[in-house]
Amino acid sequence: MLIYHSSQLEQLVNRDMAAPDKMDVLAALMVEALEESLEFKKTKDSVKFLKAYTKDNKPALDALYREFSNWYLILSPTQKLIETTRIATKPYVRQVLNVVPKVETKIKRKLNTVFALGRFVKLFQLI
């Protein structure tokens, strides 16, 4: 499972596409990883999976985070509003809103205090 995610994230970093499109792909990949973490019977295995995901993919996640942050900073207020509206209508928003609380309940912690994925949760909250 982790090899698949690493491969997908590396491809995404190197793919020539607009930041909003990359953000859509990343959100789908994150939802997929979070849903996989729920498949473990033991909480400690879910935590272990999420920690390994974060550690193994740190360079790719850092690169994507920088790219998204830089892209968002140069947008005008109107463009930010347009992007917020665009993202709010994406199907993955509902998926994120459903899966994050489930994962947080299972691991008995907030994602944004434990894993690098929390940076992306915060990034999506900015938009």
C-alpha cells in the first residue's frame, strides 16, 4: 500500500499540471490513504500506517505543500474566492469531511497535531 502511495505522490510532484489540478489529485490520494488507515483492526496499526505514510512521503508532501502555498499567495482576493468556490464543489470535500473525523476518532488524536497531513488539512481550510 505504501509503495503505491509513494509512487503516486512522486508522479504528482513531477507532473506538469496546474496547482489546482494537483490539489485535486492530492486530495483524492489523501482520502484514499485515510480510508486505508481505517481498514486496520488495531488502532496502533492505523497510527503506524499513517506515520509511515507521512515519513515515506515527506519530501513529496513538502514539495506539494510549497507549490500550493506559493500558488495561493500570488492569487488576488477575487481569484482566491473563485478557487474556494471551485474546491467547495469538489466531491472529495464531502469525503474529507467524512473520513477525517473517523480517523481522528479511531486514533484518538487530531490529524493536524500528529501527521504532516495536518498541513494539508490546514491548507484546504485556508482556501
